[in-house]
Amino acid sequence: MPKSAVNQSARRADILQAALLVFDRHGFSATTMDQIAGQAGISKGSIYNYFSSKERLFAQLFADFVQTAEAGGLELLSKPVSASQRLERVLEYWFQQLDMIKRFGRLVLEFWATAARQPMGAFNEQYRVLYNRRINILGQVLSEGVRRGEFRADFELPVAASMILGILDGVTLQSILGVGATIDAGFLDSLKRAVLTSLKLSVDLPADREAT
């Protein structure tokens, strides 16, 4: 990679890191590009060489965060296992990432809220891309399970994928706000049992969990 491209990539990463600190400190609405530039040690004009607006910068920050969180999950799903095991791995990976998501909790909530307030804005557009990618991943797992005879065929795949994702997002919201049930290994076991029970005529659980 040419040196200039390396420098540009490093500068972009510095801007995103500075923006993360400032957004977390002040929130999206109160943050200014001048504050981000000051945190990054560059001029405000330099930021606009990389991001056309504060909205685009925040949307990219959130997208990078989600893509980092998803990367390990996609690697797990590449393993040659059954669809049921793939679905369990999706739920287990969500559980593993929950602490990291909670650390960015205020930004996650602000992103959701801003996307809702701006139905035609950059946030909503970014959220649709991220949401559709997650739905597609779940849909592929469910479709594979139906095709292999692991899951029942009498449900709508998009509806089932949307319901599972809705459960995960809802529990994530509760966890960020510190309300609801304790999200621990026992909760994860119950969640996997509930999801698989809804998809299968029977559920085969490990012997050491059958008594729980």
C-alpha cells in the first residue's frame, strides 16, 4: 500500500477514535466537529476530507463497531456444523459480545434514537443496512435448518428471523439500561431452549442440562 494511503487510513482511524471519545463524553447532539478536531489534534476542515457531516461520522463509527462485533460470529458460522448448532453459536456469540456492547451502551441507544428521529437520514440508512445483514445471516441459518429437516417448515422464515433478532435487541436494551433478568449463563441456556423449542418438534439438549 502506498505511503499516502497508509497515512490516510491512519488519519481516518485517528478521527474515528477521537469521535468515539467525544461522542461518549457529550452525546451526539451536543458534540461539535470542532470538539472532535480538537481531540484528534487536527483542523476541522481535515475531518471533512474524510466525512461529509457529523451524522456520517457517527454512522461510520457505529458501523465499524458492529462490523468488528460481527467478524468473530461470521467466522464461527463458517464451521461445518448443523443448522441447530449454528443457531446456538449465534446466540452464544451475542452473549459473549454483550459486555462490549454495554460499554458502548450510550452510543448504541443514541444511534437507535437518532435513526428513529431521522427516518430519511444517514443513521436510518446505516441501520437498515446493518439490520438487513443480520436478518440475512439468521435467515440463511433457518433456511438451512428447514432444508435439512432440523427445523419445522410451517413458519415464515423472515418472521422467525425478525422475532429472534427482536428478542436479542430487546434483551440488549434491557441490559444496557440495567433492568430485567440477570443475563448470565443460565439465561443463555433458557434462551437457546426457548428458541430451539419454537423451531423444532423436539429438542436434544446435552445430558448435563436436561435436569435444569
